[in-house]
Amino acid sequence: MNSGKFSQVCYRTEQREEAILLRNTKNGKAGYSFGCTEAGETVQVRLVDGTLDSWPRNECTEASSRSW
């Protein structure tokens, strides 16, 4: 995702307390955002199986639940 979209996802996640459904473009996994690291440009996600991970912004995209 580009830096503008990354900022939007981080704002919605951290300021509005929304869990955004994301997909990792490298490994195909899905997860919900729960935090961001601006300096490292990563998004912390809770995967659908309940485990936690951190993805670089250039390896993830916002997804809709309809695409799963």
C-alpha cells in the first residue's frame, strides 16, 4: 500500500479504533489491524487464526470481507 493509504489505515486503526481487514500480498494471509509503527512503516495485525504478526506497508493491502 502506498504511504497515503498506510496513513489512512493507521488513523482509522489508532484514532477511530477500527480493525481494518488487510491481506498480505506476499504470503496471502489475512488479518485485522490493531496498531501501526510509523517509523518502521509496519502494521500490526491479528491473523484470522488468532496469532499476531507485523507486516511492512509495501506487503499489505486493504481487503474487503467479500474477497475472502
